[in-house]
Amino acid sequence: MMHGFYYGGGWNWVGFILNAVVWALIISLFIWLVMRLSRGGQTMQSMHGGQNALDIARERYAKGEIDHDEFEKIKKNLS
């Protein structure tokens, strides 16, 4: 009688699910690693052109996206 790997000797539905989860984790890790390396280790600040939060708030205020009171709240929260 054959009780090998594919003949019910080790894999049931739980084994199938665990196998799928392990492969999903491996693939996710690979994608994350490729994305991380392709950015060249850039930080969020460098990705936004070197702007910090106050610079972005100033720009939004200049564009009229936020009003004076909101800009002052942002300035107060950041300092």
C-alpha cells in the first residue's frame, strides 16, 4: 500500500492551507524586498522632494487648499 506524500500520507486540507500561506508570505516578502531595493533606501521626506511637514503646509496654504486658521493649527501642532 502506498502512503506517500500525495496519497493522503501527510497533506489534508490544513496542510494545503498552510502551504498556501507559506507561499503567500514568501512571495510578499520578495515583492517587499524588490520594492525596498528599487527605491534605493529613500525616506519619505526625500520622496516628497525634501519637504518637511511645515513646507507642505505652507504650500497648501499658498495654493488656497487650507485657510489661515487651519495653517496656524498645523504650525502649532508641528512646533
